[in-house]
Amino acid sequence: MLEKNENEVVYTLKDTVKLTGLSVDLIRLYEKEFNLQIQRTEGGHRRYNKQNIDLLIEIKKRIQEQNWSYKMINQWLQGEIVPEAVEVQSNLEKKVESLEEKVQELLNRSEKDEQFQLALIQRLDEQGSLIKKLTEKLDHQDKYIENNLEKRDEKLTSAIREISDTKKLIAAAQDNLDSKPKGFWSKIFGG
């Protein structure tokens, strides 16, 4: 720290690094980017006054904490931007980013829902095809069973008729035997 006058204290670059928390390269970049007027000694060494240090700290704060761009800093230094308006704009940008994230999240969720629905529809179609095939098989089996029952019924009816006819023949033969004249031996033995 050096004193130019009793009222004005000036600082070296090394002191300014300590006071601002900025690196030498960043201080030089800010001087160049923002056209900061820094005093120099006759030997060309930089000397920073209290206003220079305060301005560097404010620039650092706006860039690192408030996410201002270099363009915004230049506009602010030229009086084109009111800090409160930038804060409002920054808050609005954050809200817009938040809304964009929510919209993207909803789109992603909607896409997943759509994929699920398509998979579900495909599965239902597969189930429908399977049900159709099973129904066709059941119909075929019903017809097969019905045909076999009809054939069985026909065979049973035919067998019953044959049995009935056979019984009639047996009964007729018995009647015929009973009505024949008895032979010699049957008359003798009493039969």
C-alpha cells in the first residue's frame, strides 16, 4: 500500500489481488474488457485506488454471484442497465428455466406414458389374437363332440332296434315252438 497524498491511498497489483480475491490475470482481463481506467506510475506499474478496488469487487460479485454477462457489465458501467432491472430479469430468466425444465419433464413423462400405452395396446392385440384362436379351437371341438354324439346316438338307436328286433324274433320263435304239435317222446315224458 502506498500513499500518493495524505488523502488518497493507492494499492499495488499484489495488494489488489489480496483485497478483491481476484487473480492477477482476471484483474487484467476486467481492466481490458470493461475499459477500466487504472492509474500508472512513471515506470508503468498499476496503482489502484479505493474506488477501483470497490468497482472490481462489484464486478466480481455481479459476474460470479448474479451471473451477469460481460455485455451486461459493460452496459451497467455505461449506465444503460439499472441493477434492479437486471435482478428482475435474472429472476424471470430463472423462472423461465424452471418452467422449461418442468415442461421438458412433462414431455418426457408424456412420452413414457405414450410408450406404455402403445405396449399395452400391442399386448391387448396379442391377447385378442390368442382369444380368437382359442375360440376357433373350442368351436371346432364343439362340432367334433356334437358329430360324435350324433353318431353315438344313431348307433345306440340302431343297437336298440336290433335288440328289439332280436327279442321279437326270439319271442316269435318261442311262440312257434309252443304252438307245434308235441312229438312222440314229449307225449311219453309229458313235456
